[in-house]
Amino acid sequence: MKRALAVIAAIGFLMLVALGQAHAAEVAQGKCLAFDEAAKTIKLDELGLETSKEAPYGKPTGVQLDFDVSHAKIGIPPKPGDVLRISYVAEGGVKKAIRVMNVSKQDLMKK
């Protein structure tokens, strides 16, 4: 019985170590500047973390980001002006989107 518990504990520990080695995705939030369905790209004007009444999603940082969305799960299709939250991984200088969430349209659907 003690040996079985030791084996289970060892397997659990190894699984935690393996999971810790996985690369976490990064997240960007900003205003959609362009969504090219044919090229499967999104251009985003990044928003900062500081919010206010005038800028409820954050103030613009002036940084423009390009994302490859060829393999991304996209919720509500984005349009220029929509606020998007994109989870992505950077591979070889390319930001490959995993998921694209349309924050501004989700807020409208709640009302």
C-alpha cells in the first residue's frame, strides 16, 4: 500500500514538473485596425492597462501589432474599431494567435 502511494506521488510530481515546462501564451488587448480574412491577419493598436471613464478598455500605447490568425479560434468576427483580446505565442518573430475575443461586442451582447 505504501509503495503504491509512493508511485502515485512520484507520477504526480513528474506531471507537475512537465506541466511547468509548458510555454504560457501571452495576451494583447487593443483596437482592431484591420482584419484580413484572406491573408488571415489582424492588425491591432495596443491598449495599456490604465483605464478611465474616457478609455474603459485602456489608453492607446501607440504600438501596432500584427497577428497570424490562420489557426486561431475566433469568437465574434472583428471589425475595425472593435476592442479585441488576443492570446498568442511568439514563434520566430511571428505572433501566432490562439484565440481572438471581441471584448466590445461581448459587452454589447450582455445588455
